[in-house]
Amino acid sequence: MATQPLQSPEIAVARAVKSALDSLDDVEKDKNFWGFVKGWPSMMVRDGMLQTLSFILSKAKDSEEGKKYQELFNAINNYSREILQLNENDSRNIIEYMIEESLALEKYLYIENQLLNYVIWFKRIGLALKADPSVR
């Protein structure tokens, strides 16, 4: 029986981020978008996970700019569904899930830590591989 090679959790996050970045369109030279991405990890620490995710979702409601933020929210929402191993029939997004479930503090902190790690990788890989040098 063939065994699969062990995969580092960091590599798994990096792959998820790279996939999300590949799906983003027309963000290479968007200074506002990359300005937000640069401050995203600090915002999560300062304001909290749910407040930051709610802010992203509210920005997604803007007309032209909104598409990028909706894709950003979708990326972190998809990753959160993966780490939580949510059933495909569960249509809630991460904000709805966190509000509706009575989570133990340990689980909440675990999710927050995992998403913060994702956001840090998003910033690093995005600025290195996707962002135009003029906006770094």
C-alpha cells in the first residue's frame, strides 16, 4: 500500500493562498487593494476576526471595487470551510457559522489562528507573486 508523503501545514496554506490569488483578476496594479492586503493581518489582530471579515464583506457590496473584495472574502471563506470540514449542504459563510454556533473559546481561537495564518500568507505570497512592483 502506497503512502502519501506528509505535507507541512504551511505548504497547505501556501497552496490554498496561491490558488486564491490565481483566481483574482485585475488586481496587480490596484494600490487600494494591495494597501488593504498589507494591513489585513494587523486589522485582524487589532479589530478581531469577525469584524475584519464583516468589513471585507461590506466592501464587497461596492460596485466596481466590490468584485475584488468579494473574491477575497470567498477565498478566506472557502479556506475556513476546509479547515472546519463543513458539510457541503451547510451554506453558511464563516461569519454566519461563527455567530450561530456556540463555540468553545478554544475552537474560536483555533479558527482565528488558522485564518490569521492564511491572511499572513496571502499578504506575503500576494505581494511577492501577484502585485505589480509599483504597488509594493
